[in-house]
Amino acid sequence: EVDDEVQKQSLSLSILLTADRLTAEYLFKDNITINVDDAKEYIINRNELSENARCYEYLQDKIRMNTTKFDDRIPTERWGMLGEHEGEQYAFLFKPALEELCNTGGYNLDSFLTWARGKAVILIDKKTDKTTKVKKIAGKPTRCIWLKLREEEEENDFSEVGEQESIPFIS
């Protein structure tokens, strides 16, 4: 049985492949198109990606889309700040902001933090064993959640199952 998520992705992918084919034939006239088998690799089985891994991806997207929320020069609601720690990029998030982001996305913050700790995508305060660490923001020491940001092209494999099973594709 094909779930709704895979059907939606397959429909979107078929539209994309059709547009690619028409563009290649009539606009560029080069007949260079996306291979269907290559395109199928981008369909994700919802069961293969845990709820918390989806939350992590959601947060990555929200942070990248809202960089002004981390800039103290712009008068807007602040979510924290962006920065570097030991060569890695982080979002230093105020806990209420992260809680609101999780709630808006339909994710459970406590569950996500437990998962993120296990996957080492947040830094833990080693002295207190808390999921928040002190970070100076606007000159004030503030307890924040230090969320590791991945590089745009970097892909994390947080799947909860092994090999990807064959996914039906609508052609």
C-alpha cells in the first residue's frame, strides 16, 4: 500500500519530470532530461525518517529561512544568535523560541531534545548535564540550546531503518 506522502511526492516528481522533458524538447532542444531512476531516489518513505529527524530538518530550514531572527541589528523578535564553536556552525536558540518552533511544526520539544542529545546535534552543559548551555548574547550570559547546523550540501542519515525499500513510483 502506498501512503499519502509517497503519492504526493510521486505526483510532484512526475510533474517535475514532465516539465523537464518539455523544457529539454522545446526550449533547450537538447533532449537532456532527468533520469527517472535518479529522480526516484529523492522520494522519501515517511517511515524511514524518524519524527525527531524530521524535526531537526524542519529546524534547519526554519533557521535558514529566518536569519534576521538571529541578527541583533534588525529590530525583530529574536530567536537567539548564529555562530561558530570549535569549527562547527551553531544556532544558539532561546528555549522559548525553540519550543514555539517545535509546537508550530507539530513536534514535541522534549522528545526532540532527547533524540538530539543522542545524535550529538546539540551540545550539553557538562557541568549540569542540561540541554541548555550559557552563551553571551548582546553582552548578557543566556542559557540557550546549542543546535548544530549542518552544511547545506551535507546529508545526515538519521533513518531509523536499514536499507531503503523499493518505493512505488507513478510514471
